[in-house]
Amino acid sequence: MRNRVRVMGAGVVVAGMLLGCGGCASEAPKSTSTMTPEQARGHADKAFERLKVEEQGRSSDPAMPR
């Protein structure tokens, strides 16, 4: 019984290694675009505005539990 578990464990390790190598053999990852500080600030401002609108909507709905 112990031998069977050991063989199954080794099989899982080998399968994991093969899948890992297969993942490395796929296409090279695409380069990520760099974001300027102005773009990041613009995205943050938009997200903050959406958050404020959502919070205002919650404050006007008394049925929502907190």
C-alpha cells in the first residue's frame, strides 16, 4: 500500500513538472504597457468618483443593512 502511494505521489510530481514546462513552452508573454502618472491619476479620479456616487446611492436607501 505504501509503495502504491509513493508511486502515485511521484506521478503527481512528474505531471506537475510536465505541465509547468508546457506552460513555459507557450507563446512569449506580451509586454505590458507602461502607464504614465497622469493616466494613473486619471483612472484613480474616475474610480473615486464612481465610489462617491455609489456611497451617495447607499445613503439614500434606508432599507440597506449596514
